[in-house]
Amino acid sequence: MATPVKTALRFFGRIVLTWAAAFLLFVWMWDSVSSRGVPGLLVAGWFVLLAFFLSAGVWHYRRVKLLAGEVDRLHLANRQVRQIEIPFESTVAAVIVESAFRELPNVRDVVVQPGGRQINARVPRMGEDLTRLPLWHRLPRWLGSDHNDVMAVLVPKEGVVSMTLVCEPEGGAWTDWFLFDDGTNLVNAEFITRAITQRIGAQRRGEQAVNKETATEKELAVAKLGLLSAQVEPHFLYNTLGSAKYLIQSDPAKAEAMLDNLILYLRNSLPRTEDAPSTLGEEVVRARAYLDILQIRMGDRLKLHFDIPAALEKMPFPTMMLQTLVENAIKHGLEPKPEGGTIWVLARADDPAAPKQLIVTVADDGCGLDSGKATSGTGIGLKNVRERLNLLYDGKASFAIASNFPSGVATTLTVPVAGPVSDAAAQSGENTP
């Protein structure tokens, strides 16, 4: 690569040689039509023009260095060419390129050829007020070169569109030997290249967001299917009906109570309409019906304690999560324990005046985490709870499981609430297990 000094010598040497060649051609033509020598005034005029265009070259050189940070033959050229690969199909690529063209400052006459394979535009080189421009900026306008042309040719390939971008002065190629664009085409080429790159990035980010949203919707659909399949556990239903059949003969009142609770439980377990929200009150009704059935079956081995402030019952709460925690406490906490125990279901808000979170705890005094008869809290039910919380609340909800004192397990769900509740909303289970 040529050093900056060599680049500068070649650039300014080309200016001197070009004008020297033009002067020699002028002298030869003068001699062919006149017997006199070239007047000294014309020779002096030639040196004035040389100095004038050397000044224009200095301005062009400094502008390119300021814009590009480095100066080489390609950056100094009046005509800039870029090759860009756009990783989209041709229709999308044409829209991206056209929008980038239309953002060029003072752009005019943006024309999209039929099929979108070629896009052309004209861009004024300098301001409209000629009186404020130096003389070397006005000269290109006098020579008919006051605009730059921008052209993009799009060639579809497999999976991508190859775009050739050309930014050049208006006028013939011969003007490049005498005139300079002051880096304006370099600016146009860099502007369009960056605009297209930004649009490609934005398009990719949009696609990734759509893909992420689609994946989330799929995960939610799978979770909903799993939820529906688990809403009515067949063994629970069979056992309850079997117990009711037995109690009809031995204790009709308990049989009737069991069937009433089963009906209440099934009614609250019916699939909801798409995205229909549930409330804490509805979830508590289902869980209480389930536990009342088990209390009839287990007798004195199961004791229940609910502390749900009325003001919290209308707050939104994820469907079936409370039921999952209650079933987990029964299955892994109290059923393996011969003497049974107590289940507490408690709810409170984080702030009585302006609650932001609803906190629900299900605790038992059963076998506990350390017992060989209980699981460690990493089963399918609790795993589904964690995954659903993450999907529904995008990390804004939490789930915690810990040992209860003196025995058993306490699980706590913390979810965002939709709006404020009264001061009484924060009144929750002072009879904490």
C-alpha cells in the first residue's frame, strides 16, 4: 500500500501533468492557426489556473482525509463503487435500498426501475446559494456538473441479493482529470452503505423477536396442553368416586359432602377460553374443594388452615398453580406421614397501600425435604410451575421452596398484581406455620 506521502505526490503530480498536457495541446493548436508565439498573458493565465485547481485539489484532499481518516487512491476518486450483499430476497432488498436512498440529504428524483433491479437518484453537490461558495465550488456548476448521480444495481442470487452501488459526478469521465467532488460521493457511498447495514440489522432483530415470540407462544401452548391434561387427575377422580360409593351406605352425609366438593372442584377445573385470566379467589375455591374431599377421606389425619384476605381474592393469579402446590404438599408431605398433619394456605400483599406483588404460601408439617419419603422439590409439578412463571411473567415472578419449622415444607409464589387494593389486603396469616 502506498504511503500517504506517495499518495499525495501522485495526486498533485497528476493535477500538474494534466494541466501541463492541456497547455501543450493549447500551444500546439495556437501555433497551427497563428504565426505568433503564445502571448505572455495566456501563459500567466495558465499558471493562475494551475494554482487555482491545485487549491481545489488541496481542499478535496483534506476533505477526504477528514471523512475517511486515511487517504488512498480509491478514497480520492470522484467515483465511488461499493459491493454489498443483502441477505434477503429481492423484494425486501429493493425496499431496503430505496429507503436508504430516500434518506440521503437533499436527494432528488429517486427512480425505481420496474422489478426493483435498478434504483437511481440525483443528489445536489453543494448548497443552492452560489454566492456563498468558493470559486472552485462554483466552477463545476458552470461546467454542468452540479449534481452527483447515485445508482444501485441489484442482482438476486441464492438466498441473497448482490448490490453494486455507484456514486459518481454528473458529467463525463474526462472531468475527473480536472474537477473534484470534494468527497461528496465518498459521503454518499458511506451514508448508503451504513443505512443499508443498519436496516439489515433492524430486520434481523425483528425476525429474532418474532422467532422468540413464536417460540414463547409454542412453549405456552405446550404448557397449556400439559395443564389441561393434569387438571383432573384420573386416580384422584376414581378414588373420590370409590370413596363416595362406599360412604353412601355407611355415612350418606359425608358422601353427599364429598360429591358436592367434587362437583365444585370439577366446575372450577373446566378448560377456560383462550387467555381467560383466573383470580386468587377462584384458585382458592378449587384448592379448598380438593382438600375438603381429601379431608373426608383422610379424616383426622388432615387439618386445614386458610388465611386469604377477601380484598386479595379478585387479584389475578395463574391458573392451577395453587392446586399444584397443594397436591405436592399432600403427595410428598402428608400422605407418607402416618399421623398426617396440617396444610396452611396463606396470602398477603407486599404493601398495604400500593401493592405491587401478591405473595401466596402453601406450607405443611409433613415429611420435609430431608426425609427419604419425600422428594427434593425438583419434580415435574414444581418444574412446570417454574417454567410457567417464567413464561407468563418474563422473569418478574418468583418461586421459592424451603423447609418449614419444625417439620415440613413451605412453598411461596410471588407474582405481580394488576392494581392497588385496600389496606386490609395486606392482612395475611398471622398464624404462620
